[in-house]
Amino acid sequence: RTRDDIARSNRESRWEFDRDRLFARTDHAAKLCDEFIEMTIVVKDLKTFLTPRLTAMTLESDAIVDISERVDALCLSMEISKVDAFEPTQQGEWKSTFKSFTIEKSRIENALCSFIDACFKRLRNSSSAFELVRGLKSAMESDVESSCVGATHKTLSTQILSKTQDVL
């Protein structure tokens, strides 16, 4: 029978659905997709910033390689994870995995900010500092062409802006 037939029979005033039960898996999948997008943007932002060009500007290949390896390890931890994020019974494990990703992302961002600070502390004059600011800003702007700019990009941009203000 159709909904109209049931409504005309006056036995039940409305057809009611349990929205939570009906959409729980869909809502869960949508949330996961948002988290996957966030993770992808973070990794893209970091890999875009950590380039040979940055090494050439800062002459600090060891620090950049170290941070790049941490980004690679972050990606690898997601790739080898045995958690089926879409399986409702593994929601707790996924939350823990995503939280670990978020914590390591913050550590990597802090390491990058410290790296930027250290680069400026080693400079001897304002013209060198200005050149480094221009180079870092240029590296960040090449990434802005993408419509997906994440929090990591904003964190690095803020750090570079603060150094720009210090130079001026």
C-alpha cells in the first residue's frame, strides 16, 4: 500500500520514520568523508610546502627531510591502519586513529613553525630576512591556486606573516 492509502484509512495519522536509525549510516559516512578530506588537505599543504625550493631558500636540508619523513610516516600510519572506518562497530577505533592523526599534524605544524623561527634567527641582516620572507610567501602563494586551503596552510601563513612583521 502507498502512503496515501494508509493516510486515507484513518488507522494511522501519519507514516513516521525513525530518522536516527534511517540516516545513521549515511550521517556517519558523511562525517568520515569530511575527515578524509581534512586529512588529504593537511598532507597536501605539508607536501606542497616541504619542497626542494624550501631547502634551497633555507639551506636546511636535514630539518626539512626530518619533517618530510614525519609527514610520510603520518600518511603511512593511515595506509596500514586495519580500522574499517565505515564499519559502525569500529567507530571507537577510528576516532582514536583520527585523533592520533590530528595530534601528529599539530606536532608537525609546531615543528615547521619552530623551523621557520630558527631560519630567521640565523640570518645576519634584514635584506636576507626580507628575501626569506619573499621566498616563503611565494611558496605559500603557489599553493593558494587550489580551492582547498586547509588549517595547516593558514598556520604556516600566519607564522610567515609574523616574521614579515618582525622584519619590517
